[in-house]
Amino acid sequence: MLKKILFSFLIVSISFSQSLSSKINKVINNKFFDTCLVAIQIEDLTSDRTLFKKNEKMLLRPASNMKILTSAAGLIYLGENYQFTTNLYYDGYISNDTLFGNIFVEGGCDPDFTTQDFYEFVKALNNLNIKIITGNLYGDISFKDSLYWGKGWMYDDDPSSDAPRLSALNLNDNCVEIFFDNGQIEVSPQTKFVDLLIYDDDTTFIVDRDWLNNTNKIIIRGKSENNAYFKVNITNPEKYFLTVFREVLDSNNIKFLGENYLKNIPADVFYITSVNRKYSDVIVNLNKNSDNLSAEMTLYTIAEKYSGRPATAENGIKFIKELIDSIGFQSSNYRIVDGSGVSHYNVVSAELLTGLLKYLYKKYPEKFRALYESFPIAGVDGTLENRMKESKAYNNVHAKTGTLTGVSCISGYVTTKRNHTLAFSIMMQNFVGSAKRVRDFQDKILELLAETK
């Protein structure tokens, strides 16, 4: 009797897989894919079966699906409770309301430090009754190396916020925001670190930064549009950090008499306070918003924790490769050069991405849950907020997207009607034109997975 039941279950399972495969093949057997590539792997993690695979071993550019590898490495090598710390120190002595000495800020590669965080420093200085600082403001950026971009990042991505400068001292994603409303221009934060060059002519409306000369001059040309918004990167983020910090102190009646410099913290300093941020918070911004700075800072932080300072991307990548080897793949079969996937040099496979998703689900339930909850949710938030709203995949698919020119990927988890958890990776690339059509193909496949019984 038991043999009959098992045999019947096997027949049903095979029939189900064949039916699903037929439906997926119907989606991708489109003339569109005559000239571009598609790679797919789908695993049923509940029944431990492969449901579909096509070109799953093919090496393709992951774009921001690279963040799956980086954020998983962060969970394993740093842990959810790891603290990204920005420390504040002083030297000299305090007399009445004057510090006869210097202030030091030690960068800890916090990717999410904002102008608002400076008020923790203001509060601490007020608690010490410091109103005048006779010395200088020093920034310590010894945490990481001096490379400000990842390997293979493209010059013509400047000044996109997707290509932020990398530093141990980061502020506001190392970007400034520019708002246009009824002819008014507002820059956030309001800082003398950037200069506005406004050309009120009849040319096409553009907002740019003078990246060719590596300056922080923001160029605004043409007739502004109402309610327009731009976010552009800045160069020299550590100087940006120190400048805005000084401006916040000044606006809170704390005066510096000295200048801003970069310098490693000496031994004879006194601790004031710190701003701390857990990796459990960073990973949410990293994946839901596909934040490239968060991914790169995670990579550098892994490197610093295990290989010391100055941290390098290469030392961080060693641990991603170690993770790949530990889950049964051979890291030498892939090329990884950054943590975010911005570089076109990265090549991985759908098989690897699905394998990692499966590994976390099976071996590390708590880390799987953290990764799962950090992914965008179909039709709800992050980079999937406007996708799959009118389907069974809505509020079901938890997945990381990835987009570069000619590249669109999505990998993650979906729950079927039978309450089975599936891991999937869909990689499509070398197409010409908008990625919307490619995403429509992906969404159809994910809707099929969500609707399977």
C-alpha cells in the first residue's frame, strides 16, 4: 500500500513539473529571446526537487543580484548584530566652555550615516559644555583603502547616485538632493561644499555635476520642471562629511577656530561618543532599495574584520569566494570584482544564486529569515513596489532585482498555493531597449510559480 502511495506521489510530482515546465517554456519561447540570453533555475525547497532549469550554468552578469552574495556573506561573517560605528574623540583639555584641542571623527564605513546623525555628536558636545573648539576637525579614514570606486565601474555613470564615491566616512549616500518647485531650487543638505551653476536658457533641462574636472559644481541648465527631483553623487565624500559636520555644529552654536583635515587618530585622545548602526538595518536598505554603497561597505567591513586595515575589496571578495566554496560550488568558476554588481566584470550563474538561496534556507533558518525579509516584496516595497500588483505573486514574491544596460535579473523566494517555498533565479541579458519588456517576461514566470498547486 505504501509503495502505491509513493508511486502515485511520484507520478503527480513528475506531472506537475512537466506542466510547469511547459508553461514556462511557453513564456520564453518567444522571438525576443532569439537575440538575447535567458538562464533560469527553480528549486522546490519544501520537497527538495528541481522544478525547472535552462542555461542554469551559463555565466552571466548578475547586476544587483550580486548583492545576494554580498548580503548573505554579511549575515554569515558579520552577523545581524554587527555595529557599523562612527566614533568621536577629542584631545587637549576643556576649560569652561572651550576645548583647547582638536576633534577627531573615526570612520567605520557606515553606509547609512545622514545629516541627522550629527545631532548625536552635537548632543554629546553640549553635555561636555563645549561651545568653542580652538583646534582642527580631523577625519580618520584609515578603515579602508583609498579606492573610491569598484573595479570596472564606468566613468559615464558619473554623477549618478548609483555610482557613489566610497569612503570610510560616508554621508547621505555621498550624494546631494536637488528639488525644483515653482521656480525655486533647494539643495539638501544646504552646504557650501557644492556650488550651483545655473544657466537659465532654452536648452533641454538637465542637472549634472562637473565630473569631468572632478569638482562639486552642480550644473543646472534649461527651464526647470515643477516638482522635479535629482540626486547626484559628490566627489571627496570624507571632506563632504567634515564640511557638513562643521556646518551643523555652527548652526548649533558650537564654533571651530581651526580647519578640516584628514589624519589618523593618535593614541592620546579621549572618547566622546559614537553613532552605531546594526547590520540588520543596513541589509534592509541594501536589498530593498538596492543600495550600492551599503553593499560595498559590507564588503569592506568583512575585509576589515578578518584581514585588518586598510580594508580592500579584494580581501572582502575572498570571503564571498569562501562562502561559494563552502556551499558546494567552485569559486574559481565565477568572476567577482565588487559587492554591489555595478561592474560588468562580474559573472555568476542562476545555478549559483539558487544554490545560495537554498543553502541559507536549509542550513541557517535565522539568516534565511533576515535575508528573506530584506528582499523587496512584489507590489509592496523597494524595487518591486510597482511590479506584479494584479497577480497571485503580489505580496508573495520576495526577491532581489538587478538591472544594468542590457541586463535584468531577479532571484529570490516565492510560496506556491500548496505552501511550498521555491527558490528561483531568472537572468536575462544582451537585449536592446527598455528593460520593461524583459521584466514582463519575468513577472509572468513568477506569477506561474505563485499560482501552482
